[in-house]
Amino acid sequence: MNGLFDLRAMTITLLIVLVASYVLCIAGDMLFGWTMYQAWLPLLPGVTWPLTLNGFLLGLVWLVGYSVYLAVLIVLPYNCLVQRNGS
């Protein structure tokens, strides 16, 4: 092991966490009357409440984009710093 992060693994991990959170919040909103959708709506343009199938799928597309974006922000600087300090 060389101490570097894998961009693909980080992206998939972030995607799993975000999708699980998204689905749990939507389920809580529908089953228990929570208002978690108010936190998601500003982050996911095009998603509306009450939720439609198209809105739900659009939210998932945004979460894929956010996962890639966050993984790049974490992995690339970290790997660059580790390689610079290791040589």
C-alpha cells in the first residue's frame, strides 16, 4: 500500500453515503412528516416537492455529480501532498 487514495473508490463511497442519506430523508418526509426536503431542494436544482419520479431521478443525477466533485477535491490534493512528502 502506497498511502494514496483511489479516486474511483472515493467517488463510489461518497455516492453511497449521499444516496443513502437522500433516500432516508425522502422516506422520513413521506412516512413521518419530516421536512428534510427543505435541506435538499437548494442543493438539487430541478427537484421539487412533492416529489415526482423525474424529480427523484434528477436528484440522483445531481448526487453523482456531487460525488465526483467532492472526490476530486479530496483525492487530488491529498495524493499530491503525499507524493511530494514521500519523495
